[in-house]
Amino acid sequence: MPPSLVTQTIIAFIWDFDRTLTRGYMQKPLFEHYNVDEAEFWREVNALKTFYADYDLQIAEDTAYLEHTLNYVRTGKFPGLTNGLLALHD
């Protein structure tokens, strides 16, 4: 048998954090920091599928909140959001 071309082992570790390991969403500290209504944010996220469908577009529902978070940054609802700020809530 010829020697393997792969010389290392790749291990992936993936888990679902939101509402599985905690009672709420991991974004909660972000909402609290910026005084954003958490329920309103999730209502908006949950409405995105229908919104985009009206334009014959499909979105990945599992990650729609990420784009919506970026929209909050772009529109000034999360002013000054940086990786450093996110790390404070680690």
C-alpha cells in the first residue's frame, strides 16, 4: 500500500450554542450594549425570508441574522461595533 498523502488529522468541532447551551441568544450582550429591542430584532430577521421572496430571492434562514446584524452596523444602530468590543463580552 502506498504511503498516505495526508500527513495530518483534521478535527472539526461544531456546536449549536443559541438556546441549546443558554436560555437566550449569544447576541444578547450586543443588544444590551446598544439598547436594541431583542424581540424586534428577531421579528425583523424572521420576516426576511418573506421580504426576499417577494423579490424572487432565497436566503439562508440559519444565517440571515448575520446579514441583519451588518445592516444594523451600516444604519448606525450598532455604531462603533468592532471585534474588540465583541471580545469584551467573551
